[in-house]
Amino acid sequence: LTYAWIFNEYPTFVHQDSRRFVSQETGNLYIAKVETSDVGNYTCVVTNTVTNSKVLGPPTPLVLRNDGVMGEYEPKIEVQFPEMVPSAKGTTVKLECFALGK
């Protein structure tokens, strides 16, 4: 399976950059330092690479809050590494680790 996210309407896909990341392990979309331009609807697209069939999830709206309800919280490291990551010599291994906090 591969995961991608549509921003507002097809064919506008979320492009990964220094603020946006799509986990190919979980399918989660991570956005750091949310900006006004990030506001809109996000739809997950899951593709079966064997059959090339796609399934779309429901749109999820992202809205900005200006009332400070989210508040500040302690930094936290989110790590979900498996105990072992088998790999062949010369291949690239990508481990996902996220730091949360404000």
C-alpha cells in the first residue's frame, strides 16, 4: 500500500517538504507549524500497488484556532520503531520519528 493526501480537490496532492510529511508506515499526514495556507479539506488516498486500485477516505477539514485552546504542552518524542529493521546492503532505510510540543 502507498499513501497520499489530496488538498481540497483532486488533482491537488500534498507535496512533502520541510513542513509536510506523509508516513508510508501509518498513512498519517503530519504538518509542522500550521499556516493559514494549510486551511482546507484533506482526503487520504490509499493505493494498492499490486492491483493499482485506489480508495479515498472522507474529507477531513483543517481549521485554525486563534483562541489558544490547544495550549502549550511538554515536548514529546513519538517513536514507533520496530525491534529489527532488516535491510540489504546498499539500500536506503527510513525511520520515522516525530517530536511534538510547543
